[in-house]
Amino acid sequence: MRKIGIICIAAISLGLMTACSDGDEKPDNGKKELGEEWYAGGVNGTVFNATSLAYKQPVPPISDDNALYVAFMRGERLSDKSFVTTEGMGYSGLGPVYIRKSCIACHPTYGGHSKRVNEFNTDDSRNGYLLMIYDPASPTLALASKYFTGMTQTRAVAPFKSPIDESGIKLTWNEYVDEYGNKYEDGTSYSDGYSYAGTLIYPTVTVAQSAILFKDFDMSKHAASIEATIGIYGTGLIDAISDDDLRAQYAEEQARGYCQGLIGADIDETGLNPYFPGKHPGRFTYLCTRATLDNGPGANALWNITNVTRPDRRYHYITEEYARVMSQDADVQTALGETEEEIFSRLMSRELEAEMTMEDFDAFMMWHRGLAVPAARNLDDETVQHGRTLFYETGCTACHRPSWTTRADYTPLPALSNQKIFPYTDLLRHDLDMKEPGRARVCRTTPLWGRGLLPVTSGHSDMLHDLRARNHEEAILWHGGEAKEARERFRRMTKSDRQALVKFLEAI
């Protein structure tokens, strides 16, 4: 059995831990079995690893199968390597414009997102933010898709020029004082026990008109916001939840006044139109604009983040407007020795040579689909159990649904079928009525599994879609809108109860 970097604490846990409150306790030579909630990703999707490598592990069935393991490791290499522009190299194909050179540049600890930063600089290895340019006057906050791609590109391969010059992007962290003066009902400051001042913070983003490539684009009529990359461990298990179960959850929440609106993005098979009613309800990305993992974050990101073509996508991730402007640029024409028509035709071609093989892509998807979920920890601790009770009583499970059971016929990786998993999410979008939320005004409920390991794996505990929350406590305090009542119950708790609830979140 291959276990890379795994410290298997299961044996120790069996001797020291009791089962969680609703798991069966069965004697086994004086030891007690772990209850089902310890297995956050189900029996086949969980690894007992609480180290800095916790988000990097394959699910046990991949570790136990040599062929699957080889494919998984091949896919991991693709996620780790930086793509280059030099033809003929193993990881060539970068450009003409791109967002990052590699997957790990946005996901520095695989499943965990990157750290909050003070400057938008994609050379900074901590910066996993994506930039969004959108129309604030649009009811759907529509992207400025005539000019910019959905995830805005800020890098280019010479002689091409980037749609936005990063030096013109200004990221500002603003202090926020709520209606309670940033104090709990007992008078305790929100910052109590932390090193920072007692204010909440939120980001605003401005883009200078001079930084924009397109001369006829008016930035004053548009807005910009940032979104942190989403954790990717356990995405195969989320993909394995049935569409019917997700739609049933949506119907149940609508009946009690939640999730009024679209069920994520009920997209068609191509996934190109997020508002086209089709076969699959969305479950991936903050706005649930992707419905299946085959057309979800990884499958798209490997292409559009790097602009590396492959047999099923033999075209660039660019806008027609970008191709037009570049083809008319005298510097580009001179450097390439081509006419406007030739440059435009090449940039817009849908029959480009594939720079990545499907074998590599399939291996990458095996890796993406097969990343395990770290097991829960300390569920037998008395304080954690009290926090669990408070989590349910406070109403958090109204959106953070504790468990799902994956469908019986998950053909991409059959071992993930019929798994009871504990992601603590309904995979639906809610309006939390945050101050300056940017484009993610209505945002998917974040899966909570494994989040307590962020300080170990990533050296920080920044959370929410733009990483404005510096810990679990702040994340709760930013919950307004549909979650306002739950937040108010948390604010009214004693300090020890608040700490217990947070300790439960850190355990799952």
C-alpha cells in the first residue's frame, strides 16, 4: 500500500478516542470504533492525516491500486509544474495571455486557498486571487465579457500584451464597524484574544483606466472585485452527489424561504451558459456556475488559467475583442512579421495544435477527482461535542447541511459511490448581505470539512470568498442576510460557548 506523507493516526486514535455522539460505540478488544462523522469523506474518501500534507493525499482506493496511483501522481506533477512558452518542452504551451503559470500558483497547498495579501501581484506565491470585472448596474452583475475573460488575465507572453496591467490594480483593505460597535452582547470585543484591532475588514478593488488595454472600455462604468481560489480536496465526492438530491435540497430550502432564485447555475451540458436551464444543477465555484467536475474548476482551470491547448480545446481562452486589438497592434505585427488578418486568424483559430495530450489531462483529472478529505479530529472532546450541539441549535445546519450520500453509480471513480460524507454545505447560493461583497453577492455555502487544518497546511486561517475573515469567528460575524438569525444567536452566546462552537468547526 502506498501512502505518501501520510501519518496514519488512526491506530492512535482508536486507542485514545471515543466515538462521536451519534456514532455506534462497539467494543473491539477494549477499544472503541470511530463514529461515521470522523470519516468526513466517507470510508473511501477519508485519510487520517493532520499534517501539512493533509490536503495532498489520494483517497485510499487510489493508494491501493497501482495503476490509479501512477495516474494520480502523473496528474499531481501537472498541477505542480509551471508551464513555459518554449516549444518542445514537457510543459510548453503557456500563453498568449494567461492568469498563472501553474495550478499550484493559485492553490499553494492543493486543497487550501492562498493567504490574504495586500497587493495584487501574481508573482507573489501567496496570491491566489482571481480578478473579476463586471457591470454593477446589471441585475446579475454580468461580467464585461466582450473585453475580458471570466477570470481576468493580467499576464501575457511577448509580443502580446495583457488585457490589464497589474501595476494599475489597487487592492485596499478597509476597516468595518458593525451596528454593535464590533462587540458581542456580553461586551467582549470581536478582537478579544487576537493580535489585531477590534475591527472587521473587507476589500475594495480599483483598476486605473490607464492600465486597461482596450481604449474604448470605460472602467468608470464597471467594477472590480477579487475572489480567492476554492479548496479542491474532496471535489470528486461533491461531484458524486446526485442531481436529484441537490434539487431536492433546493426545493426544501425554497419552501422555508431560503435560496430564492436560481439553483446555482442550472446549466446545459456544455456549461457555457450559466443561466440556460439544462441537465445539471451547479455546485462548483462561488456562483455555482459549474455543474460537473468534467466541466468544472479543474478541467477548465488547467486550460484557461494557462491557455494551454489540448485535443478537446484547440483554441485560446481569449475574447474576440482582445484578438482584434492585438492583431491591429503595430508592435505585435512587427515582432511576428504577420499581417493583421494573419494574427487575428491565428488567435481566433479553433484548430490549433494540441499542446497537452489527453492522457496527461485524464491523469490530471484522476488527481483532481481523487484528492481525499482529512478525517475529523477530536470529536470525542467534551468541548467539541458541546460546540457541535450549539452548531445545530444555532441554526447553522440550515445552510451548512452536515452530510450527503454520494450516488450509487459514480462511474468516473466507482470507489466514491455510496459514501456518506460530511462536507457541511448545501451547495446552494445564499445572500449574506455583506459589506462590499463584490460580484459574489450571492455565494455558495462553503464546505467546512478540513478547514480547521488551514493553519497547519497553509500557515493562516483566512476565510470567505475574498478572505476578509481572519478566522472562524470573523467568518460567522460576516453572516448576514439569510444567516442573520444564526449570527445573532452566536453574538448572544457566552464567551465559552462561542469558543466551543469554533472548536467544533476546527475539528471537522
